[in-house]
Amino acid sequence: MKASEFAAAQWTRATGAGVDPHEYQRVTGGLTSVADWGPAFLRAGKAHLRRAESAGSSVSAGEHLLTAARWFHLATLAPYAEASRAAAEADDALGRALTVLEPGARRVSGEGFTGWLRGPSDAPGTVVVVPGLDSAKEEFLGVVDALLARGLAVFAMDGPGQGVLAAGTTLVPDYERIVGRVVDALGVARVGLVGLSLGGWFAARAAALEPRVAAVATVSGPFRLDWDELPPPVRDIMARRAGGADAARDFARRVDLTSLAPRIAAPLLVVDGGRDVIPGVTNGEPLARLAPRGTYLSVPHGDHLLGNARPDWLPQVADHLTHALTDTPV
């Protein structure tokens, strides 16, 4: 794939993650091959680190650090020998940003997970943001902000094979065990989950099998995957994150919510983008239909992760989780 084609394919994902679209065009416009992607995005992130160091206020420094975290994470989206370093840089920049901007934010880590708990200590509910195949906690800062604005506490996490943990762990299908450990570590009685892309499957599976999940939303999440139907780039990413092609094929076979959907007792909102081109993640309707309290939202012009249609789904997702966790009417 040409660098220009790859950049175009990642456009709404990157801008949906919060990078400036004009800066994105400047950075990607100079790429001559996809191999240049990682180094170019690392340079962009480091430029924001330098801006943070010379910023005239702590707020400006924190904002530049958040932007750096986004760029460092996006550096991992293309095959790159130093992707693990980029993920570590993203993790470090996010931690430094929150230390400056939100002194009350708390790093919480345990077996198979790490992340940041943000929001008021007396929040009426807590939401866990679950990333997907090659996403990470740094990609969904906008989702976190929408939930924080509604008074909730939010734990944005990396799990096995994700984000900063990808260097030393692999994807696990039984993500409900990870969610259970997260709930234990947060010390709350129940949580809401929002899962994005493959994280939607993780979240739905956890909602079916972990009784402390009291609300759930999925965004571009698969109902079922067929390995042979997945595009080669997706298979390649899954192989890297799962520990090899055989492990990835076995993992993909596990992605099937047919028997688990009826066991999701919590209120569920399923969001699909009608222009999503990844096989398996445009079939959320059966999940919403089979779940006892499922609701389906299809955004016809939305692509994968719906970075091109945020006003059409993010407020609904945030309201859904807020109403369910606070027992307020929709």
C-alpha cells in the first residue's frame, strides 16, 4: 500500500483520536512509504514534548503532553521496529500530562492491565474504556472526556497485547477475567464498559460473564469474526498481537457472541458505522437483538470507529452509560 493510501485510510481514526487535521496532513504529506510512518509520527510527538518543556503555563504543557501521547500512539499503527518504544512514549506522555492537569488522577495496574482512573472520588458511577486490536488508552481521550463531563469516573486501560503492555503480553480471549481484576482494583461495586473495535467484543463478552458490569456500549465491535474473511492487514496485526498466525487464527475463532449475547443482562448500546469496511464489525444488529436489553444505533455515514461521525454517537454512548449507572431515566 502506498503511504498516501495508508494515510487516507487512517485519516478519520487519527483525527477522531484528537490530532489536529492540518498537522496530520503536514506529517503524512511528506511520507514516501509506509515504513516512514512510525519515525515521522515519533518526531511529531517529540516536537510536542519540546513545546511542553518551553510552555508558558502548566495547562499549556499538559495539553502538549496529551497531544504528544496521541502522536506516539498513532506511530504504532503501521509496522515499525520501534513500535514498543512509541507505545512506551505514549504511556509516559499521558502520565506526565495527567500529573500536571489532573493531580487527582491515579495510576492503577494489576495482572494483565494498567491505566489511569480519572474523575471525582465520589462519582455516581465508573466506566472502564476498553481498547481494541491495535488501539490503546491514549487513542480514546475524547471518549473519556465525554464521560468525565457527565460526572462519571473513568478508567482508561490497556489490557494484554494492548498499548504499553503489547511488548510483553499477547491478546487473551477471556477478557472478562481482566475486567474482573480491574473492578477489584478500582474498589467499586459495579462498572460500565465501553469497548471500541475489538474492544467491543471484549466488553460484550465481559458483560455476559462478569456480573458486576452494570452497563455496556460497543462501538464498531465484532459480533463474529471469520479468519478467512479478514483483510490481510488485519490478520497481520492480529498475528503480531496474539503471538503468531496460528494463535491469531485460534483467537479469531473465539470471537463469536451468538451464545453469549442472551446472557448480557445489563443495558447495552451497540453502535455500528454503515461505511465500516472491516468484515465482522458491521454486524452489531444481532448482538443488540439477542441481548435482553439491547439497543442498536447504526450511523450510515460512519466508518470504522466512526471518527468521521462523532456527534452522531458519542453523546448517545455517554448518556446511555450515565443513565444506566446513575439510575436516571433516558
